[in-house]
Amino acid sequence: LALLGALTGCFKKTTEEDKELDTFAEARQRAATYYDGADYTRAAAQYARALEIRPDHVPTRLGYAYSLMFTDLPSNQIRADQELTSMGKLEDERMEVKRVYCLGMVHRNLAKNYQRRSRIEEQKGDLSSSRNSALTAREHARRSLDHFSTVIEIDDELATRYSAGRRVSASLKPDAYVSMAHCEIIMGDATHLEHYDNAEKYILEFASIARTARKFWMERRERILADDPLKSGELADPGLAVPSEEERKRYERRILNTINQEVAARRALMDTYLYLNDYTRAIQEANVILSLDSDVDEVVLIRGRAYAMLEPPDYASALKDLNAYRARQDLSVLTENLVRLNRLIRTYEGRLDAQRKGRTALGCGSMTSAGSGEASANT
């Protein structure tokens, strides 16, 4: 009986442990599903549930921190920072680079939030609060830059240990560079223009790596297309080719993501140049953005407005952009924005006409003066 009781106790314990493990696995699976669906609030809740069972499970703690970070709420950013800091430096460099990268993202997001707050306070005329928010934004941006510099160092070390293909797919280096560009933009102002040059440098670093990555992913995608059983008609059941289709879509998402990242960074730089009234550099950034993605209608409109703000104004180029933007709108719906756009086009047409007439008059005046001189000499 004693032996039976001992065995029963062991069986009960094992069953309870199994239940906990099942709950842990279920919570992690749900968290991953929510995370993949960009429902980061629910993902964080499920990761927190899993951590109640295994509080020291590193991948789960990282997943929890990443979910909090992506919610983009300042309170959650702080919680993510606390979670990542409490973990300390991890021995596994592949985990450590993810931890440090998330710390960089946390402080970058906090910097963006404080920068946004500073702009709002400036518009309200609360200049003292605006300055304080701007200083806090720069401090978070500096901390973010330090973390991303560490990410690049670790990533370079990992690159020597793994094949080129795996490092292209797993590297956080391009993400670090583009995030550093955003931080430099936040740190810049009218008296610290060097930060914008640094941002441009980091964007170019990102673009170089991104081009290499896109080439790698395109080659992988083309190889899948070439070996696709559906294409050759070898499969009787099309459902069997789904994994190949999913893999192809994954590569296409990665390709598109690198383009979107560069566009977002250059949009931030373009908006900053507009804020500083540097319309020439704003137009240069707009040109690069449209070379990456010609369907960004809003950038066409912004570039058109910037052309009209040059000294002297380039109304011909401005009208070309505004009419191109207008052609893509639904003209059957007369919205307030369309009314304003039509009014702006008419204004620029009038100014261009006046500009041309002024040049013609100036040219005629020069000719008249020259003719008068000749007449005087002949006389």
C-alpha cells in the first residue's frame, strides 16, 4: 500500500507538471499567432501568461519584451526596457543581439514619442515644455544609438561563424542602420545639421546591405518558382505545393520590407528638411523615395509644394507634380482636399504666367535699351 501511495503521488505530480507544460506551450503558441498577426497587446498578455509558469525562459521573455515594444505605448516601452534590462547580458550571442536590438528599438520609440510631444507643445506656444521634451527625445535617441552600435558589433562577430545565406536572412545589421538614421534625425535641429548628414550616411549603409539582401532573396524566390511542381504540372493535388507558396511569399515580404524601411527613413528626412525650410534637400529626398516606390502619391504632392517654395520658385515643376497627383485622385468625388488642390493649381498657373511675362518684359526691356543705344550712336 505504501508503494502504491508513493507511485500515485509521483503520477499526480507528473500529471500536474504536464498540465503546466501544456499550458505554457499553448500560451506561447497563442502569443506567436497574435504576434504574427500584429496584435501585440494580446501577444504580450499570452507571453506574460507563459512566464507565470516559466519565468526564466529567455525566448519567452524576449517575445514578451518585443510585444510590449511594438505596441508603441510609452508605458509599455518602459515595461519592455525594465524586462530587457533585468535579463542582463545573455551568454548566447544570438539571443543577446536580439535583446540589445529590442532595447535600441524601445529607446528609439520613446525618442519619437517625445519628439512628437515637443512639436505639439511648440505649436501650442509652450516653448519651455517643448524644449524639455526635445532634450528628453535626444537623450533616448543617444541611448538608442549606443544599443544599435552594439547590435552591429555582435552581428559582425556572428557573420564570421555562419554561412552568407543564413547571415543575410538573420542579420539585424540593416535594421540597426535604418534605426540609427531615425535617431540621428531626432537629434538634429537647425543648429546641429551634422546629424542629418549622419542620417544620410546610415541610410546609404542600409541601402547597400538591403540591395545585397534583396538580390539573395530574389534568387531564392526565382529558384522556388523554377522548381515549383504546380508550374510544371507534376502535382495532382495543388494543396501539396502550399509550403513552397508560403516560402515564396515570405521572400517577397522581406524584399518589400527593405524598400519600405528606406522609404520611411527618407520620408522622415524629407519631412525634417521641410520643417527646416531646406526645400532643395527635401526635393532630393523625394526624388529618391519616388525612385524606390513611384506610387507614393503624397510625396509627389509634397515635392510639388517644395518646388514652389524654392528661390526662385519652379512653378513649372510644381504644376507637373500637382497635376500628376490630381490625375490619380477620384475626381468624381469633390472633397475639401480636392477643392484646395484645384485652387493651388490655379494659383501656381497664375504665378507661372506672371513669371514668364516678367521674363519676357525683362528681355524686351534689354532689347529696347540696346536698340536705343544703337540709335544714339547712329545719330
